[in-house]
Amino acid sequence: MTLTAAEIKAFKPADQSYKRADGKGLYIEVAPSGSKLWRWKYRVGGKEKRLALGAWPETSLAKARELRDEARRQLNDGEDPALRRKKAKATAQFEAANTFAAIGAEYIEKKMMAEGLAKRTVEKAKWHLDLLSPAIGNMPISDVDPQMLLAALRKLEARGTYETAKKCRGFASRVFRFAIWTGRAEHDPAAALNGALTTPKAKHYAAILDPGKLGELLRVVDDYDGQPITKLALQVTPHVFVRPGELRHAEWEEFDLEAAIWRIPEGKMKARRAHAVPLSRQVLSILEKLKSHSGSDGYVFPSFYTAKRPMSENTVNVALRRMGFSKDEVTAHGFRATASTLLNESGKWNPDAIERALSHGDSDAVRGAYSRGNYWEERVQMAQWWSDYLDQLRSGGEVVKFDSAQND
């Protein structure tokens, strides 16, 4: 006799578990706790085995019979249903541990962090992983194909973030290659997308190139009434020629104030080459003021909210806008163009020394110690001359117009 839903509902718990058969090996087991579990009894190789099919009422009588019949078909095909289930569970666990997001996180930890890459580089990688995860993060990495990845990257391009999409493709490629090295993938679908993305247009950062207007800006900065650390960042930026991100991530341990050198490790540089910055007397004075605000450990320009993070990448530009300068007039990055243009126009300095100061080309470290690289002595003199020149412009002194004759 087969069971009915009414009979199953009426089964009461007893002191010991008991079973009620439905047919073809299917039965329900009633536990002393009152739970009712479906099981299917079968034989493989002369050995009796049991397969759990779920709990009643979540698994109804009709569903239990359906699961039994499916298991019987597997058995008739020569496959042990219990073994099949174990394999499926193992596969699911393997795939859950080998999603793109999981392997991406593993790559960041075991490859990037273990190799001591800069915190900024690691943070960027985590950001790229976060951007890609909504589309492909939960997929087994071996299932991600070029079209799936391209769809995720196209969403980034649709926002106008072409450079970010390009960087995400590069990050994804590194994750896929890591998966290949560790035996969890066979192909790098990101490699097939080389050239498929929109090439971002080169950025030309707005910069003040007129000495008189530069002096006006420096005077406005001196009157800035915002956060003290922001003001000091605004004051030091024109002097040091570094990129905004390199300044924001500066840490006190990188500075030798006695030797007047700022040594930036390769992990923080765009070209991944260590760089040294000679510090003028004016910059050393600003750094001394900074110590009273940010201390002498950790970030030189910490976040307003926590000393464990650097100042926001928008802080300096927002301050410039607050002071009345539009994004078409000047940007934090544009101070590099200002220095490059006016230093070259002065005719006083070797163009190669200027390029080296801007961290273009080989770094000082290629030739040995930071303070022994090519043009170092000239760069030290140039840094001081430039700071003195900025002071002259700030004070409203006579503006010297450089011309081509001075370059002869």
C-alpha cells in the first residue's frame, strides 16, 4: 500500500524512530523529535544503501516519488545515485571556491600582497575586482568566456570610464593567468579582448603657464581658510613636481629631512620605478608645519576621517574649485606642466634634468643610490631655484618673462 498526504500528516512521534513504506524502496522515517525524513533504499553490488531525499513537508509526497524515480533511472544506467550526489556536491564546493571573485581575492593576497606591492596598488586591484564582480564574480572562473567579460567591460565604458575599463581588462587577465598557473583554468579570455575596448583619449590637464597668474594663485592659496592639511598640500604641490597620487600617498618614513630627500618606492610610482625628490628649504618648512597636524608617522597627508588612509584624490581639486579656479584653468596634476614649461623656458636647466625631476625616463635608482643618479646635483639646485622663483611670484615681485634667447 502506498502512502497518502493525510496519512503522513497524521504520523505522530514515538520513543524511537519508525518507518512507513511508500513503495519501490521509498519510505518516510519519523524521528522522536517529530521530524519526517524521506529516504530511498536500494542495492549496489549486493550492498544495501540509503539515499536521503529531503524532509517532509518541504519535500512533498509527489516530489519524493519524483526524486526516487530519478534515482532509480540513474541506478538502471549503472550509476550509484549516492556517489553521483557526492560528486555533484564536491563539484559545487570546488566551483564555489573557484569563482572569479574568489580567485581574484586569492591572487591579490597570495601574489600581490605576498610580493610586497604598495598598498595603493593593492587597493586599486581590489577596486577593479569589485567593479567586475557584479557581472562575473560568482561564476566559476573556467566558465567565464570572452563575451561575458566583454559585457562587463562594456558597462564600464557606458559610463565613460574608458581608462578604468582598460585597467579592469588588464587586472582580469592577471587573475586568469594566475588561475591557469594554479590549475583552475585553461584559458585567458581577457587576452582575446586585446584591442576590443575603446582607446581612452589622452588627458591634458589644465595648467597655469603664465607667471603672473601663477603668482596670483599662490597668493590665493596662502589665504585659503579650509582644512590645514589641505592648505599645506596646496602649498607644497607646486614645489615638488610629483603626481597627485604620489603626493597623497606620501608617508613620513620616506622622508630624510636631514638630507633633504624624499625617496618614493617603486610601488607608488606610475612607471613602477623608484624616484627621489630633492627638497628645497621651502618644502622642508612646510613639512615641519605638517608634523603638527599629521604627526611624524604614517601618511603625511592623512584623510580627514582616519589616519589609516590618505587624503582623498579629489581634495586638492575641490579646494581649487572652492577658491574660484575652474577645472579648465588649473588642476592638481597641472602643476607638473606648469613646472615643466617654466623651467624649460628659463633656459637655466638641462631638459634631461627636468625630465628626470618629473620622473620621466630612468629613475635615479637605476644608476645607484638615490642621491647619486644622473643630474642629481643639478636637480637639487633646480629645486631650490624653482621654490625661490615661486616665492618671488607669490610676493608679487617683478615677473621675468623668459624668451627663446635665454635658451641659447
